[in-house]
Amino acid sequence: MPVTVMALVSINEDAVEDLGIYMRATQPLLKSVGAVIRQRFAINDVVVGKQDAKSVLVVDYPDRAAVDAVFQSPEYQAVRENRDRAFPFYQISIIESADVPEAAGANSVAAGEDTA
């Protein structure tokens, strides 16, 4: 079953060499398991909370085994220190679409409809 991964990251602009080492190691790993970076987003503004991440990447994997193959591989383990220097914030999560229960009138209010 396909798996979607969300990466929340911030890049350390003073660690360009570490970033390059990390990218050169991980790009072939992603390709080898059939993972595809589907979307990239820049976080421009935080409305509530603190901004740790500056970017969001959405990556599609063919299955959970492919995710594990990347992150548990010896090649990935070898660049963890580079990753830690290149990304002051780095969070990888598996995500899935979830139905949100409709609260009384919440969708109408969010859509700007008059519920009174």
C-alpha cells in the first residue's frame, strides 16, 4: 500500500557541505525504492505557534517497507551526522488522509456561510 511521508525541515545555510553530502547520499536511496518527491512548500508565515521548520516536502513511497529501507539503510546511517548539522530542524512523519468529523456548523463557518 502506498505511503506518504511529510518532511518538516529547516536548512542550516552555514552547513552547505553537509547538506551536499546528505543530498548525494539520499537522492539515490529515494530513487532505488521508487520514492518520489511530490510537492515542496516554503513556510512563509506562522499564524499560531513557533516556526521551527522552514520547508515542507511531501514524498510518496510505494509502501512502508520502502520508507524503512531508506531510513534504516547503512548509506543513510552513514550521513546522520551530516544531516544533523545541515538541518537544525528535521522531522519525518508518515501521514494519511483522514476524515474530519463535522462539528455543528464548523464547515459552514469556515466557508464563510451565515449560520444564524
